[in-house]
Amino acid sequence: MFPTSGRRLTRATVLFLSLIAIGFLIATFDVRSEGDSVSNVMREGTQSIFTPMQKGVRWVASPLIGFVDGVSNIAGLREENERLQDRIVVLEAREREVAAIEEEVRQLEAIVGVEAPEELPTVTARLYSSGPSAFDNVRYIDKGANDGIVAGQAVIDEQGLVGRVDLVSANDARIRLITDPLVSAGVRIRSTNETGIVSGRGDGPLRLEMFRATEAVYEGDLVVTDGSRFPPGLVVGRIAETADAEVGFVLRTTVNPSARLSEVDYVKVIIGWTALDADLSDGVVDTNTATTTTTTVPPTTSTTVPSPEEEG
Amino acid sequence: MHRGRVVVALLAVVIALVLQTTLFGDGGVRPLGVAPALVTLVIIALGPYVETEYHLLLGFTAGMLMDLMGSGTLGLWAMTLTTVAYASSRLRAQFTDSLLLTGSIVFGLTVMGQVIFVLLGTLFGQNLIGDSSLVAKIVLPAVWNLLLAVPVVWVLGLVLSPSDRGWAT
């Protein structure tokens, strides 16, 4: 049906091997250059070409996506509705309690002369695109350098930490999710106040390692950022599996991320805080150099740590 | 020389890439949490319609675009999709009217592409082999590609004039 000649087959094979060699050289160059400006410029250029098409298709496809999403979730809607109704009752009660506590805190601050911390400025952005393969843990947002966004800033949704800005152009930016295997963050266990490092595993729960843990962590314990790479106090997730601390051994367990990473549509970029650590130009955190430096910068309001009573 | 056909094929790759990152992107249509590998599917499906050399260049170009729009090391998808294009070209004679055979080729080459990418990614320090959903990310795109093979192959056959596809060698 498709006759092939030996000469042409050889040419094709030579071309194939040449392209593989070129690909190998490009990969080696990219790894050795550690994401220098050349590859970043190429990435930004490519993304800027595709952005109008992606935004257009996203806009056109939104109703279809919503319909498919609705159909696939219809079975669980009734149960979800009942659960949310119950949740509203509980939250309303908590809101009243929190209001009372806030008033008490204000009075105490006035007494000791401490000013109430200001909220960190944020920029709200919409996600319009994601990486082209299942192995890409990146999302693109429709705000960029013109809105005050720079590489290294933390990205949150209403549930918790989503990731970090790692590539910025004038009107767009790329977020590397906390599930990316190359991303890690210094964290603190809310109940014990001990610190550790969470790192992505590509998907699902994050890996938590605590090198100097003296107390066990329990399923459901809240994990927040410690202020070394991200603003302190951002909710990262909850411990997925209970783990004991043994002297001389690293405590290892997993953390379920709080952010709705697979459903998130809008995010906030915290533009009023940047990491103290250097080496953030590519947004990839080197786990070997992760520190546990804390700062006095207050947490944001949208993803702050609940009070111990709330954690209950 | 059928350069017009190559341009159409390149356009198909671009459309696949845009759909992959939007319609099948995060928050889009992702059955069981994993999207089809649409770009890989298009590269496979171009096998019967594009000359081998152009097919290889299309695979390399598509892969480079994926690398540039993704988060991994540049060149990994380029090598992967070049290999997929080469295998698809070698199997072009097997693309027949048999749905089963075509489906098998699409499924097999998609799995092959995903596996090659994981191995290359691991080789270049991406730690992809440690992904907690590795099996799902390899198998599910192949399953969705299998389901999408019929419409994609049909559409490509339509726009790339299947009546004279015998020119490809």
C-alpha cells in the first residue's frame, strides 16, 4: 500500500537519529544551564504566541466543560448539598465565636501597644491553561509583571497554598504547583510547632520529612508554611498518615494538600511578600538548601491558620 | 512536493496542543483525573498521510512546543514524539480499515511514548518515575487516545485527502 525504498528508509533513519541527537543536546544544554534566560525567553515567547488561542478556546469551551463536569458530578450533588448545609450551620457558629475572639485580640493589642498586622497585598488571577502533559504540574494565569507579579511569589486559593510563580511575562505568569516533584516548602506542624519540608510527588499527597522531630504527628494535623520559602502561616494541608518520631531517624509521612489543585479556577498571588532565600530565579526550590528561617511578616487573611479551637 | 499537506498537519498539531492545554487541561475534561495525550495521538494518526521525513520533523516540532509550554527539561518531548513519529511511519502499512489494528497501534504507541518520556525525564533528573500516579498517567492517556482515535483519524483523513495518500513513502 505504501511502498518504501531502501534509500529513503535510510534517509529517514538518519534523520530520526539526528533529531534524537539534537533533542539530547538540547536537553543536556537545558539541564546544564539550569533554566537560564535563553530557555526562559523561548518559553515565554512560545507561551505568548499560544496565549490568545488558549484564552479563546477556554472561553468557548467553558460551557462544554461545565456541562461535562455537571453531568459527571450529578450523582454526588445531593449528598454534597446536605453536607454543605450542615457545614454552614457549624461555620456560622464559628464565625460568631471568631468575631468575639477578634474583638478580644484588638483590645489586648491596644493594651500592649502592638499594631494589628496589615494584610499582605494580593492579585487575583484566573487560570486559563495548564501544561500539555499529565507530567506537567504547571498552570498559566492571566496576570503578569504588569500587575506586580515576580518569580518566586506564593499562589493561594481559598483553601491553601497552590504553588509558586516560576515564570513571568508582561501579562501572564506560570505557576509551578506544590505537587511538582521539584518543588518543596518549609512547613510547621500546627499542633507541635515542629518544622519539616514538604515536597511534591507529581500528584496526590505531598511527602513530609522532619529531620529533628521529637513528637509524633497525627492524621488530620494542620500543616502550614514556616516562612522560609512562602509567607508564614499559609495552610499547606493536613497530615494524611500518623507517624511516630524516633530519635535519630527522619520522620516521614504524607500530607493531603488543602488547595483544590485539580479544580482551581481563580487564585491569588501574594505580591507583598518574597522569599528571603536567593536562588529563586527559576522558581524551583532546591531541597538541599531549604532553610527554616522565620520572619515577622503576617499571614494573609484568605488562607490563614485557623485558631486551635477551630482545628479541634 | 505536498508542502500544503505538511502545513495542514502542522496546524493539526497546533490545534491539538491548544486543546490539550485548555479543553483537556486542568479544570477541563479529564475523565478519572487524566487527560488524553492528544498531541501524541495526532502524531500517530499522521503516519499514513505524511512523508516519513516530514513526519519526523513534525514529531520533533510538536515535542519542542510541548517542552516549551511544559515544566520539564527542554527536548524530552521532542525526542519522545520523534520516536513515536518514527514508529508510526514504520507501521503506516498497518493502518488499515481494521479498527482493531488501528486502535492497537494508537494504544501501543501512546503507552510507548509515555514510557519513553518517563524514562528520559528520570534520566534528566525530573524524578518522573517516582510520580505517585505513574501507572494512571501512562495507561489512561492511552485508553482515552484509543477512544478518540476514530474521530481524530477520520478528521485527519478528511483534511489530508486520503484518496491520494499513497504518495507517502
